[in-house]
Amino acid sequence: MYCLPGTAIIKEMNFLRGVEVMKMISEAVRDLVQYGLDTGLLDEEDRYYARNQILRLLGLTEYEEPEEPEELEMLLEEVLENSPLAVSVKTRVGIKDPDEWEALCGVYAKFPLEELIIHPRLQIDYYSGTPRMETFARALEQIHVPLCYNGDICSVEDYKKVTAAFPAIDRIMIGRGLLENPGLVGEIKGNPPADKARLRAFHDEILEGCLDTFRAEKDVVFHLKEIWFYLTKSFPDREKYLKLIRKCQSLPEYKLIVQQIFS
């Protein structure tokens, strides 16, 4: 749920009407970003950056991010004091400057977290460049809770490179790599690569989940379009299929394209 800055504005709205307004704004931003993708003005890597920038220009935020280490410390104190469950945190190593990580390490080291998942990029890096591996090494020296590495593990070679560099860690988080190759964990364990049948099963499970979750077909298609930027990397005619997926507007049309891809 997005919130307008200034609680007075929200208080003047009927709550249900406020929810409708926020939903309309959220959908409008989504459709604007999708238009950019469909017309080639944006590529998939720009999606989240563009979305966040549009929201900021509208004066909207999803949540208030702690911008200073002191604010993060206050937030963690409050969460850990009141949470009945163990608390895990996923973090990047700063917002704009890698030197921010030293102070952030000091904050995280103070708390008995269940797990600290570190993606060693800055917020402004998005997914560009390469992970700042030296920042993860620094965390291993200073933070004595279970650490989990996350970032750019898209192949068995990537996995081996990280585990060789950091033999002390016993946990890895894989994100985009599993969308590009749903069989990646199996390959890491020594199994053969996923064939088309396994990729189709992966896709169909996501499709069923979207159908159960979203009422409108356009919402189903929109969410399925997102995975194909990654999943098409498993196919030789990637650009052709990606173009077809981006242009489709209905669920029946989408299903026909998927049948063509997997045939």
C-alpha cells in the first residue's frame, strides 16, 4: 500500500476510498512502466528504477527507509523488542557510498539476528556492475550472526566462485538466477540441466499461482510477463519470444505464445 506524505491527507479520506485511490495510482504506475517496456523505451533492468522514480515524483513512497545508521538501529531495536518471532534481515551495503558499510556493519553487529542476508551492492547500483565482494568479506570479520550471501549467482560456476571465496558461509540466496534457470539448484547438486518439460512445469506452476491470486486476467498476464525477461535466457530465440510476450494483452493470447515457445 502506498501512502501520501502528510497524514492529514489520508485522514480526510474515507478509508475504503483511500484504498481505491492508492490502488488506482499503483495500477497507473504499473501500466506506465509496462508501456515503456512494450515500446522499447525501457528495458527490464530499468523496470524497478523507473517505477520508484515515478512514485517519488508523485510524492508517493511504499515505506520510510532508514537513511542513517542511527535510524536503522532504532528500527531494529523496536522490531526485536516487539517481535514474537526470530528476525532475519536482508540488506544492501549502503545507499550511495560504499563507505557507508562500515557504520552499517557496526549496527548489525549489535543485534542477535537469526540471519543477515547481504547483497553486496549499493542501492544506487540496482543490478548493474559486479557485487562488491570486499564488503561481504568485511561483514564476515565484524558480524557474528549467521550470514547469507546473495547476488549474481546464475550458474554453477558463480556458486563455486562464491563458496571458494567465502568457505565459512553455509547459506546462499539465489534470486534472478533461478528465474533464468529453474534447474540451477539441481545442477549445483550434480543433476543434469532442466529440459523443456521441467521449464514448462515451472512456468505452469507460476501460472496456476497467479490465476489463484489475481482476479483480473490483465494482472495475471502482467505478472507473468516479468518472469520471461529471465526465463527466455534458456531459449535460443530469446529476443523473438520476448517481443511476443511483451506485446500480448490477453491471457488466451499469452497461452498461445507459451505453447509456441515450448513446442
